[in-house]
Amino acid sequence: PFYEQFRFNRLSDLEAKGPVYARALQAELVEEDDDFCMQIDAHTLFIEAWDVRILNEWGAAKNEYAVLSTYPTNVHDLHKNSNNHWEMPHLCHASFAGPGKVANGRASAAANLERPLLAPLWAAGLSFSRCHAERNVPNDINLKSVFAGEEYGRGARLWTHGYDFYSISRPIIGTYYGGEKGGGGSGRFDGKEIEASTKRLSTLLKWPNSDQSAEAWKELGSYGLGKRRTLEQYAEWSGVNTITSQIRQNCIVSYVPWIDKYTEYSEYEPIGKEIVKDSMWKRRGEDKKLAQNQKRLAKAGEASVSSSKYTNKALLVNLTIFVTLIGGGLCCLMSYIVRHFRRVVKPSISKYTL
């Protein structure tokens, strides 16, 4: 019954170029009026009221640039209080998987969270954020024939554009892992595409001996790093340094402010610290201003009507007083005439009696 609410790209298996390419096509489905976007794997299940729950999680982060991201709970543990203290997957381990590629390790556990926990790594299995993240930092559509190891590259791009990753505090979606995924075989990968993708990721992450020429960075186009933070900062913060080929575990992290909070992007209009609005928010702001102006005009109109009402009422009161005074004067005159009828009127009548 809700078919008209679905948007999708339909591809044949011959057109498939791997999961990163497929995720990049998601951006074509995101419309300007879309508020929130969520990326998941196909082998995923949801608990009841998942949409309300995940919106509450995102709101609890109190960060317009929050991206809820982790490897989801095993589907069999969706309604369980893991180890009786609500253990939740928290990504903070990674390893190098060849030039340009960093593989996320198995999730650690964060327990008894009262709100989402800031995390150093981004995961493709769950990514929930405001849609301006997808519009401004989409998956690189040129990373073809890549199956794994690209998540750190997307995370570095998001983080340097000002976004922050958070592990959720309670299980909301669950994933089938291992053989339970029920996959129907592997995809077709092209050697030349793999080589080109590797070069792009190596340039992006400043991998040792990678092409760091101006031409190489220009080829990245809109899929490069952001300007609100640096890759060097992300390497230090996340514990994964692709520049020096060093890795250390860094599970507890603190918020890193932007280099320049007023840095502008195509859809952004800085209004203050951590408040930068995309086109949807701009329209909402305009609508809000319009509503405020209409309300102000309505109040002014009410005041005018009220003033007119009070003016008319005052005139009516004055007219009533005037009529009352005139009427009272006439009554007094008539009373005087009646009382002095014999002395004033009667003699005149008697004088002319025949």
C-alpha cells in the first residue's frame, strides 16, 4: 500500500560494481526535502518502533552532525540485555588491509550507555544521520570493485567535513552474520577497477608512496577531504595513521572542534557553533520567518481591530451620555412646565375665555 513512497535504482548483475558503487548510487535517491538518511546492509532486521527509537538516539547526541554508526547487534540478541548491562557494539579497532585500505576490526563493547557514545570509526552496516551528510559527503562512486577496506576512507571524509560518529546506546537494528546472511555467491570484480580504486584511496589517505600530486587530488573531485578538520587530526584522534602506517587502539575519544566553524560548503550557511544548515533548514528558516511575520501582522491586525472597537465603543458611550443629557434636560423642562401650568399657561387661557 505504500509503494509510491519507495525510490530505488534497479540494476542487473552485469551492471553491479561492488557495494561501494551501490552505496554511491544512494545519493541519487536523496531528495532535497529528505531530513534523515539511514544506510544498512540487506541482511538486517528492525525492532518495533525502530524509527522513533533511532530518532531519539540521534537527538540524544545533541549534535547536528552526529552520525550513528557501528556494526549492528547480532539479530539473535536484538531484545536481550547483553550480560545484564546492555553491552553495545563500539568500533575502535582496525588494521591495514593493503594500500589505501583499512579494515575495521571486531567491535568492542560499551556498557550501560545513557546516550550515544562518541566513536572513532565509521561503519557501512549502520549509518544514520541528517541527509546533508549524504548530499555533501556521498560515497565515492569511482570506488568500483571494492568489497572491503574502504570504510576508513569514507569516515575520514565525513570527519574532516565536520561529522562525528556515535555508537548507539540500545539495540535498534540487528544483522545476520556469517553464513546466516544467505548470500548467493560473490560479485564480479575487475582488476583495472580495483587498481584505480586503490590509487584513489591511497591518495585520499596520504598512504606512503602514493600519488600526492595536484593532478591526483584534482581527480578526487568532490570526493576529497573536508576543510573543518585535517586528516592528520583524524589519524591522531582515531588511532589509525595511514600517513605513517601506525595503529593504536583508541576507544575513548573526545570531541574535536572544527578548525574554522565558519567554513562554507555549497549547501551550508554558518549560523554559529555547530549550527550549519542545509537547504532544507534554510527553507524551514524562511518558513519560520514568514510564519512569524504573519503572526506579527495578525497581532497588529487584532490590535487595530481592537483599537477600532474601543474607538467605536467610546463614541457610542459619548453619544449615549449626550443623548442622556439632552433627554434629561427635556424631561426637566417638561416637569417644570407641568408644575407651573396654572400660573404660566392657565391665565392666558382664561384671558381669552368668551
